Amino acid sequence: MTTLLEQEKIQQQFKERMNEDELLNCMRCGFCLPTCPTYIESGYKESHSPRGRIAMMKAVVDGMVEPDADFERSLELCLGCRACEPVCPSGVNYGHLLEEARDIINQNKKHSLPVRVVRKTVFEGLFPHQNRMRTMVGLLGFYQRSGIQTLARKTGYLGLLPENLATMEKVLPKVPTMKEMKNRPEHLPALSEKVHKVAFFSGCLMDTMFMKTNDSTMKLLQLAGCEIVIPKEQTCCGALHGHSGEKDSAKELAKKNIAAFEDLGADFIITNAGGCGAFLVDYDHLLKDDPVWKQRAVAFKEKIKDISEILVAVSFHKKVKLELPPQVITYQDSCHLRNVMKTASAPRTLLESIKGVQYQEMKEADRCCGSAGIYNIVESEMSMVMLDYKMVQAKATHATTIVTANPGCLLQMQLGIEREGLSGKMRGVHIVDLLAEAVK
Amino acid sequence: MLSNEVKDKLISIVTKENFDDSKIERLVYSYDATPNFQSMPDAVVSPRNTEEVSEILKICNQYGVPIVPRGSGTNLCAGTCPTEGGVVLLFKHMNKILEIDEENLTITVQPGVITLDLINAIEEKGLFYPPDPSSMKISTIGGNINENSGGLRGLKYGVTRDYVIGLEAVLPNGDIIRTGGKLAKDVAGYDLTRLFVGSEGTLCVITEATLKLIPMPETRKTMLALYQDLSAAARSVSKIIANKIIPTTLEFLDQATLKVVEDYAQIGLPTDVQAVLLIEQDGPAEVVDRDIKKIAEVCKQENAVSIQIAATEEEAMALRTARRAALSAIARLAPTTILEDATVPRSEIANMVKAINEITEKYQLTICTFGHAGDGNLHPTCATDARNHEEMERVEKAFAEIFEKAIELGGTITGEHGVGAMKAPYLEWKLKKEGIAAMMGIKQAFDPNNIMNPGKVFAKDSKKRVVMTR
């Protein structure tokens, strides 16, 4: 609960911090409505639409309404998928407004003790420290390998968890050992005629839990003629912090990353997670109030490229033979890759060039799957509604392989497959892992 | 504020779940797509069927509570802004397609159906519903009927009015009536169907509609004609029609509009020319080819610098989609966009374009002009800032002059956006006192207690002001 005093502080900060021009830029045409998953799934409730949320933010700034519980709820239920941005003819930066609003609410609200402890542990204690991420994922590995997992599943102990968390436990990837996670490369040569020198943004979760996917990414880059540098000083991108109203921590992480990458002489900085990439290309906005850092952030963001974009740019799919056993595959867009990084055709081009497979476009592949960072845990009910809808569309393609381009989406797809009882018949896979498979 | 008595009665009709009077829920139904209009309703109510609508109206009529029926809130005349509070009616439960009748070529729908969903459903069966307002991806058919919406295909196929052949409507006293039907001919009494279409929710609540469909044209072709001279583009419009060709679409976009639309859509629109005509023809292939060729000739005679024909349907679709985004794209230029809807006889379109440019020049404003030139319907849109009072005064004067010019040329103050609250003060300019009195008589006959969308169409007093209406 937010107290009245907190509400007053929040309202004051809205007046001071929200970008009024951006709020006014929304001319309320409603073109965003049909693309908003929460608007549709809530039964066309304007309060769960982008236009409605912007109107509320403006009304708080104007003093027409107080930032009450309903207001907070509406902002919480937003996935942050930003599907409203590419369709907005006026070019409203909804994502920026949302992030600022969430930051104001969060910074002025006293969370309950357990929530405070969890937030502090996750945002300050864990994600910014790659060694602790390794330990954490290492523990998961111990759990998976030691027999505890088998025991936990058999005893039904997992039944104590909320349903989707219990299912989530089943779909987590087999994680690497501590030793494997510590022993990461810092420099790799091109394996064909060198066309670019690139830097690789390895990510915190991607370089631990999804290490195999990072390995595939680097292998593809090498085959595509890229020399790769992987600076050790890089850290978590800060997306999780930024989306959860921890802007200051996000800024610190951004500065570390900019510094880590700026003197490498790389043509591009490659990412393989749409969620991270989208946050990285927004660093200049995050650091907009700091002229020196802003300039450095612009130079940084101009080099960010998703793995599929660079592969298409260097004609990887034309140079390297890609082939797989006959199967139908489909692609689920990563919202942030599509809506923020504007990468939509490159992954499809790559998938369509694999010999032997039939690529089947999914209806509304551009609609959020409900993963949305930690949304599927904190807003599990709405997330599962989104996922069920997604699985109906996925099944309609008759695909046996659902390809994604972001770890969160991948886990969500696997969760969907498990929930539908389709494990063994259908699989979820990151695009680079599928491409690596096709190279063999 | 609703009294507890009214509130309890409304809840007993629709259940608690479909009644909301929380501050946030009221706020998000306090506006539509019209700039500078916002006013909180007292409650938001979502009936599930016609009977519930009837019960709600009886209560509101008894207690004098204003009723504002609302689709998706995309109208541009403040038609659904609850300027006098009251109850906003939503149709989220009444959103079913009830029947597609392929023998009579009709579709029967509830008001909450999204226009594009309706179009998709009938196009699957090779049928065609021409009205295509720019907001059709989200606008509802109930909203379209109440506003008598137009669209890009109006030139050849007409507007919503031309396709509504039957209605079910609830009157303010709760009576449920049916008008028209699946009939090609029907002269049984007054044509209430036509009266209700475009009545902006001021006479009744429409709860069901039967719409006329036509066979899908076999082919269509889309072209752009580029001009370095605005008047030449405008003259081409009248000349094409004078040559006895009626294209499906004949749209005009000036350079300022082209630039913002291209900025948004990025489809390679020409931004180095003064104006563009977007022209489309449909029908049997040989007719379409012949017409497009003839139109191209006319445009060249009128000094078009280039003619481009869309090579694929995707390309044509991209052009249409870009055109539909024009109004909102202009919002990129400035915080406030104020658009007008003046319409003149087609033959006067060149004069109107010329007048708009002179007025823009005179008042030193940024006005982008686009619109359905073939219908004589232009949308001069001013990119401004509502916070800049000095500039708003100039906008005010400029639009008053544009209105005056339109009426002088034999035109009207609104071609397709409606009167609503925004243009209510100027209705008299077009209708004169006697015209208003005649319409007022109709209003009083249907809605003696003035609960149906009060403050719309009829102004409390006729003002001289065009933009700053409050």
C-alpha cells in the first residue's frame, strides 16, 4: 500500500520529472490500442492501454487525479513490450515515460521488508556481480546434478510452489559447471576471411545459465569472418533495474559497460538477447542528463547490433551451408528486439535459408508471449493468459520447433510447451543454437 | 456524482462487475481523440444486451443523468467527451457479429464490433464493405454509425450512411425500436435509419445494425501523381472527375504532410515535391487499366512531374496505411494538433487549397493539408502548442477564415468528423437559425429530458470561436 504522504511525494515528483512534451505528444488517436496485449486481454479496458496510461500520467502531473492504488496497478500490469511504439504515428516514446513513472513510484514508496530484501539482493547483490551470478547458477547446477532435483520432484515438494514456478523449474536449461562458467574466452579469431572486428556483449544470465547459447553465438560470428573481443570488465546491462524502477543502479551499470567497450576498436558490439540489446541502445536516453556520458553513450549505442542483423549483413546465410533434418519451424519475435531494436526481418531471413526445414510464420508473432523480464513471476496470472493465447497460435503453425531471440522468451516458450503437455513433441530454441545446429 | 440510489439501480441492472466509478476508470473515459477536450464522467457502465441498455436508459431518463455512448474513443469532434458528466456506456460485451447473410448480401452486428474485424470477416467470403475510416483498426461500427464516418473509399462508394439499412435502437424512454431491415426498398414511414446514422448519440443508443455489402471488386490499382504546384494538383482532381472517371480513392497530401508521414512510415514517399495525389481505382482489370491510363494522362496534362504506379498490393497497402497515419504523424511536429474538416464542392477544391495557403501565410502558422480531395473534403491541420496563447489566438483566427471561405464556396463546416462539442458553436454558420430550430425540434421529440449526449451538436450559445471552445 502506498500511504497518502507517499502519494503526495509521488505526485510532486511527477510534476518535476515527467517529460511534459512527451506526454503532450500523445494526441490520443488510439492507433496503439489494437497492439496492446493488456488492453485486449483485459477486455478492452482503456485503463490498461498505452493511451490510458499516458492520460493517467498526465492527469497526475496536472493534479486531476492522485497516484492511487488503481493508477499503480495499471502501470504494474503493463508488460513494457513497447508494441505501441512502432505503430504510434506521433512517435511517442512510451517506454521512456513508463520507466520514469515506475522509477518515481518505486523511489518514493516504502516496500514491505521482505520485498525490500528481495529487491536489494537481486538488484544490488546479484545481477551486477558476474561471480555471484556464477555461484547462483552453480547452485542450480548442483541442484540439477546432485539428485536433489529428482528427489524434490518425486516427493512433491515442488507442489508447494505456485503452479507456474513449479513448471518453470522443469524447463530451466541444464546449466554448466562452475569451472566451465569461470573459464570464458576473451579473444577469438575469425575462422574465415576477416570482415569485421566485433565486441561481444555476453550478458549476465546469458553467460551463465545460457552459456551454450553464447558459445553458439561466438562460433557463428567466427564462421562469419568476425574477430571477437569479449571484455572482462563488462557487466549486467541493467535492463532489469531500469524496468523495475531502479534507475540509479541502471545508470551505474551503463557507465561500466560504456567504459568497458569504448576503446576496443570494434566495428560493432554484438548482443544475442533482445531484452539486453534494447536497453543498451537506450543508454543515451538513460544518461541524457549527463552531457559527457551522454556523448559516450551515443557512440556506444551506434555500434549495438543483434547477432541476426550482423549475420545477414555479412551474408553468412549465403556463405555457410545451413541444413537440418526436415521439420516445421516458426519464430516468436522478442518484443524488444522488434519494437526497440527494429530487428524483425533478419531472423526470418536466416531461418528461411536453412535447407530442409519449412518456415511457417506464426499469426501475431509480434505479440508479447508474456515473459517480459520478471513479469511472468510477478504478474503470473496475466502472463499465463498471454502464454495460452501464444500457444494456440504456435500450435496452429504445426511447428515442432519454436525459435526465439531472447532468453526470457525462450524460457516462456518452453514453459508453454510444458503446460500444453507437448514436451518431446515440440521444442523451444534460441535462434543461434538452431543455426549452430544447422552448420554441423 | 451519481446519487447512491441511481448507482444501486444501475448496479442491479448490469452487476457490480460492469459498473465502475473509481477515479482512474472515470479519468480514462474523460477524453477522445479531440485535442483540448477533457471532462470526467460520473460512472462507466458496460451493458451486456439490449434489455440492459433499455433499463439503464429508463433510470437515466427518470433521474436526468446524461448518457454518452462510446466506442473506442477515436472521434475528432469531442463527440464522446462527457462534457456534462453522467454515464459513459461501453459496448465491450456487445461486440458480436450476429450474421453474414450471403443471399441478401448483408451483415448484422452488435455496436462494439471493431470495423476491421467486420471487414476481415466479410472479405473472407468475397464481399466488400467500403467505409474505411483511418481509425478502422480500432474504431467500432457503433461509433462509425453514430458519426457517419467516411474514409478513403468515399468518392466512389459513399460513407457509412450509404451502407446502414437497418437498426435496432433504444430510445431515452427505454423503448426498443427497429428501423429498416434487409430490404432493398422500404418507404414505410419516416426514414429513421438515416436520421439515426450520424446522430452522434444524441437521439438514441444503437444496439444492433444491419449493413449492406457488395461484391468484392475483382482488381485494384494504386498510383501516385507528383506535383511541384499545389494548384495543379488540386485542378487535376476536378479534371479527373470532369472526365467522367470516378476513382475509388483520390487523396491529396501536401509537402509538409508528406514529410511527417515519411518520417513515420519510411516507405520512400517523395518529400521533394509540393503535393501528391494518391489515386486508386478498382473493378474489372480492363476497366481499371483503362481508367488508370486516362487518369495518368489528365495528371500529366496538368503538369504532374511524375506518375508512379504501385507494383504490388503490399506497396499499395503501405501507401494507404501511410495516408491513414497522416493526422497523428503531424503530431510529431508540435505538442498540439488541431485539425479541421471543411468540405467544399469538388469543383472548388483548387480554390480551397489556395485559400488555405494564403490564410496559413497570413497568420504565420504551420498548417499541413491533406484529405479526401475527390470528396472536396480537406483536413488542414495546424501543428501548434496549446500552451502558447498568442499563437492559439492566431490559429483561432485562421480557422475561422477557413470556415468562412468553405461556406462561401458552397461548402460545410464538417464533412465527416461530425459536430460533437467541438463544432457545435458554429453549426449555425452552416444551418442558420431556422435549420437549427428544425433539428432541435427533432431532438426534443426523441429526448425531451436532454439526457442523450447533452452538449453535443447543439451549443448552449453560438460562439464565434473556432478552436478555444472552453
